Amino acid sequence: MFITFEGVEGAGKTTQIARLASRLRAEGWGEVLTTREPGDGPLGSELRRLALHPPAGITVEPRAELLIMLADRAQHVGQVIRPHLAAGGIVICDRYADSSVAYQGYGRGLDVAEIARLNDYATDNLKPDLTILLDLNPALGLARQNERNIMEEESLAFHTRIRAGFLELAADQLERWVIVEAGRSAVNVEEEVWRAVERKCHGLEIQGSIDRSK
Ligand code: TYD
């Protein structure tokens, strides 16, 4: 099973991914791999640095930024995500293809349909089974961040477009997405995420080792 988390900066993805992974492991749902984009592995960390912390004085063109994200994704899918899924494991990824549509499409203004096509190419059509959108007012999320990358230096209007983009993507594909209101306590968010995962597993007929009928 392939689960992705999406959302604006500071929505709490890192915390929720860690909680979900430990719960899945504790309940014996199988080998759980947590990972992220951009930046997994040695090539990924170079690409992440180029995209998010470019050398001083260099402005990265939106198309170049997109292609760096896609290069990272192609490498990540081929070398990390697909092998783990093929071995029967669960992959939880912090951001994936939808982030390119939201950030480079709705945020930077590149063509959304084109990005979707390029994502299909980069991932060789690997789609998540479930995408959790941790939805939050970006003004609140940005206030929670301390480390600043080039996205976090962007205006509130940029992040507001990204939030709206995520909500639009989710509304278009409700069978894959679950929208979770992320402004509440971490425990409440965790419970809602867990229920979404259980529902999806039920739909996919994936069972943990624990008998949940009792
Ligand atoms: P990160 O510090 O991991 O932010 P977060 O904790 O919010 O995920 O930085 C990832 C940044 O990269 C984030 O600002 C979103 C951006 N990004 C894109 O612009 N396009 C993409 O395709 C991906 C995967 C990320």
C-alpha cells in the first residue's frame, strides 16, 4: 500500500507520518517505510539542495524547479518506492506528485495538466492508494516553521494558492484523497488519519495481523 501526505508548510506532516508509521508497525501491518520528497538518498539530497537552497544569487526558473522535482521523483520511485511495494511493504511518503501540481502549478503558475502528464512519466504511472491532505490555513503553518527554504520565503498569497490547489485536487479525486483538518490537536488529527487508513485498507482488503473483528 502506498500512502502520501500533502499540505502547506507547517501542517504537521512529519509528526503525523511518524505516528501513523509506529501505529501500523505496532499493530503488525507489515514493513513500513517512511520517506519524503524531495530529498531521499544521495542523488535526492543533491537535488533537494539545488531546488530548495540554490546557490546565492541564482534564481531557478519554474520549469527548471519542476524538472528537478521530477528527476528526484523518478529516482525515488524507481529505487525506493517501487521496490518496497513490490516486496509487499507499506510506503508512507511526505509529499509526492501532487506537491508538484500544487507548488509548481497553482503556486508558480505552470500548466497543471502538463505537470500531471510529466508526473505520469516520472513515476511511470505509480499513483498513491491514499493521499491524506492535512489542510491548514497557511498563515498558521508558516508561523510554525523555523527553518526557511525558498518556498517558505514566498508570499502568503503564493501559499494560499497552494492550499486552494490541494483542495481542488482532492475534490476532483475523492476516492483517493482524505481531507483532514490539521488545525486541531495532534491526537485528534492522528485519530482521523488512522480511521482513513483503516477504511482504505478495508477497501483494498489489506489486513493487519491482529483480528480487528473482536
Ligand atoms: P520541506 O522542508 O520538506 O517542507 P515540508 O516539511 O513542508 O514538506 O520542503 C519541501 C519543499 O519542497 C516544500 O516547500 C514543498 C516543495 N516541493 C515542491 O515545490 N514541489 C514538489 O514537487 C515537492 C515534492 C516539494
